[in-house]
Amino acid sequence: MTAKTHAAHDHQPANGTAPQNAATPVEPLYERVDLDRYAVLHGGPVGYVEHVHPVFVCYVGHPYHQADEVAQVHDFHEAVKTVLHRAVATRRAQ
């Protein structure tokens, strides 16, 4: 299954100019792994976001069946940020 991955450099600023570091490769933030599920990446998979209408469910952990639900939000990009922040905080606490 081929999936489109998205990174921070995929988004254009509001004024339409390209970011100064556009040529610098950036690690993908997420990739689609199932119909309604995305793996959140930070040096490898750190969690998942699953769309269960009307919310996006945030999971931290890998693989999916061992991940813990940590939040439910209404915005996909907020869900990705939630998973990243929680995963980083969990790594620092260990």
C-alpha cells in the first residue's frame, strides 16, 4: 500500500513565499497506514491518530495494538501534535 506522507515543509506560509529552508529534507510527521488510521512519526512510529467521526483519537505507543489512548480532539493536525508532544514527554520521563 502506497501512502502519501506529510511533513512540516508541505505547508506554505500565508504570504505565498516558500520557507527559507525548503530545500532541507524534513522528517515526515505522519503517514496513512489504514483507511482511517495514520502513524505519527518521530524517528520512527511513536503513535497513531485514528478518525472515528466526529473526533480524531490519539494513541501513543507502537505497535498499534499496544498503544494507549491519550486524547480525543476535533482537528487532525492538533491530534498529530498531541501524539508527538505526549510521545516526546513519555520518552523524557523514562
